[in-house]
Amino acid sequence: MKRKIISLLTFLFTLNAIGQTTPSIDKMRKERSEMQKQIAEQEQVLTKTENTISSRVSGLNAITARLKERTRLLEQTRSEIRELNRENDRLQAEVTSLNREYESCKESYADACRFYQRQHRGLNVLTFMLSAESFRQLDRRARYISEYSGSLRTLADEIREKRDTLEDRMMRIDSLKKEKIVLEKIRVENEQALRKEEQEQKKLIDRLRSQRTSLKNEIAAKQKRMDQLSKEIDRQIELALKSERQQQNTSGQMREQPAQDLKLTGSFESNKGKLPMPITGPYLIVGEYGVQNVAGMKDVKQNNLGLDIQGNKGAQARAVFDGTVSSIFQQGKGQIGVLIRHGSYISVYCNLSDTRLKSGSKVKTGDAIGNIQTAEDGTTVLHFQLHKESTRLNPSPWLKK
């Protein structure tokens, strides 16, 4: 009898151990939803680019960036489907096993009831109680009858409850199957969209290959402008650092970083991977950090010392973290660059048409820095760099995309 009750309790404990939807699936759903929203917003950027663009390199970069985002979404959807399949298999195995245990425990419960009836057949409970030789024995007999009968009722109630739990698990399995059907549809749609965008990219690459010489000249001119801008940024940073050192020497302060700067530095570092994108509205990263091949042409390269982030006309640059404006400088053609210091770190925002800030202005995370200039080819591209003192960093790992 004791073994039967232990078996029942083990069954009930096993049922309680069944988890709800795994956190990884919930996280993947959220990530997919965010990526789908981003893809939809990027459609606006890409459509306007295709309608107004004259620069061949910018056009190819925009299509390539969109293709990369579409590929990420497709892989995310495939991963989510795989996770749903694993969760479905796990639930199916648990339900099969628990159904066997459930039936076995029902039989054990029935045996326990029959055992109880056999032991007490013909027993008059009142006589049994009154025949006690002492009050202590009477109390013991009363507790025995109460606890034994109560335990059976409790087990019966809990078995009914766990039966409902099993039915709930079956409903979850059915829900997972329906969700998988929806995801499969999304996967197919994205695969079709990906193939279409790959064809568009291929057509543009084929046209550019026939104009390889002029394309190289265009990239060389763009690279020259980029190198000049990066040299100016380095010069501005060095001037700002020199000015700060002179101010510290003049005021007699030690060269160590002030406590406030140290605090800001530590806070900035702890937010790596969480910093907001430095642009308002939908965006496409059309220029990655470092040396990159132009899509489809291995011998044509671009070297980017920051990130080029394309948005809609009217998009603004925004601060990625709390800080102080260290410098505002002219780039040429009416373009403005802004340096913001965050302790040891400096964020740089270029290709602005205007700014209401001035040197020494305090900014908070997300504050507007200025409007991004729309170029002659119709593109609105923010050039963003990140430095630690005079050392240039890859901004990508620092931003939440």
C-alpha cells in the first residue's frame, strides 16, 4: 500500500515538473517580431532610394544591406521553427509517458480503495472508536481513520486536476502546430522575397561589372572623401584632448581622469551592445566598419572607419549616451560633424546639415543632435564613428540593432 501511494505522489510531482513554453521560444518570437518590424520600415528607405538614387555604389550598398537583413530574418524564422519542433517533440514524449503513468496510477488508486474497503469491511467505525482502551488510543484511531480517508480524497482530487493539466498540454501541442504553420508561411514568403532581392542585386552587379573602370573611380573618389573626413575627425579629437590637458595643467589638476569621467566611462562600457542606433526612424546600415568587398566584385574594396547608416529624408542624428559636446566642425559642402565625449569614449556624428548644440552642451541618451543632410543622389546617410580617446573602435558591437 505504501508503495502505491509513493507511486501516486511521484506521478503528481512529475506532472508539476512540466514547464511552460521555454524562454528561448519566447525570446525568439520577440526577436522575430522586432526584425519583421525593422524589415517593414526598411522597405520605406529602400523604395525611396530606388526612386531617387543616382549613385551606383550607394544603390548597391542599400540593396546589399537590405539583403543581409532579409537573410537574418529568414535564419531567425528557421531557428524558431526548429525550436518549435524540439518543443513539440519534448511535449509529445512527456504526454505519452505521463499518460502511461496516469493510467497506471488510476489503477493503483483503485487498488488502494479496494484495499481500504477489505480492511474495514464489516467494521463499525463507532464501535471501533468506542472500543478504545484509553483516550490516547481513541485519539490515535480517530486520526488514523481521518488521515487515511482524507489522503485518498486528496489523491483523487489531485489526479483529476492533473488530468486537466494533461489536457492543457495537448492544447499547447495543438497551438504549437498552428504556430508552426504560420511560421512556415512566413518562411516561404521571406525565401521568395530573398530570391527576388538577390535577382535585383545580381542585375545591378552585372551592370556595374560592365562599367568596372568608372565604378572604381567612383569608389576611389568616395574613399578619398572618407579618408579626409577621418583625418579631420582624428585632428578634432586630438585638439579636444590637447585642450583638456591644457585646462587640467592650468587649473593645477592631476592628469588622472576625474571621478565623474571615470563613472561615465564605466557606465558607457557596461552598456556595450545596448546603445541605441544614432539615427531616428527606419534605417539601413549601408556601410560596415573595416575593409569590405563591393558585393559581387572581389577586387573592388571599400575601407570604412565607422558605420554609414541610411535613413529617410528628415532623419536626425541622436546621442547614443549621456555626454558633453566636445567639438563641432565643418566637413565641407555645408556638412557638420559633432563630437560628444562620454568619459574616455567619444562618439562622432557626421554629414549633418545643422545642429542646435554648441561646444560644452550637455546631452542625454536619445537627444537630437541635428538633421542629417540629404545628398544630391537623394540619400540621407549618417556617418558614425566611435573612439576611446584617440583609438578608433568598431561601433557595431556597441549598438543595439
